Amino acid sequence: TGAIAMPYVNIKITEEGVTSEQKARLIEGVTNLLKEVLGKNPATTMVVIDEVPTDNWGVAGEQVSSRRKRGI
């Protein structure tokens, strides 16, 4: 007992040119949201962004890369 619960948030996005600035804004925004809604300490809040190649992400039974080629 006495362990500190550190929030851990994992954001998964397709690997499609998200900028470092956009990632920084996501990290800051999620951290602030956890502070505002749940009262979590930003100093112990961890946010990880995983970029997944579009060949490895499927929607509606097909790869996102295939959908992008068709303009979807």
C-alpha cells in the first residue's frame, strides 16, 4: 500500500505525418485533461504516442493504406 497511482495514457495514431508540435499539444492536452477532470498530478502523468504504419491499421476489414489510396 502507499503506492502512487500514476496515470498512463497510450495514444495510437496512424503514421501519417503528425508533427512534433502536434504531438506536444496532444501530450499537454491529455495531461491537463487528467488534471482538470480527475485531479491527477501532471508530474506523475505519463502519455505515450504510438505511430502505427497504415499497413498495420485496419478499418472496416481493410488496411488504412488501401483506403487512403482510394481517397477514403
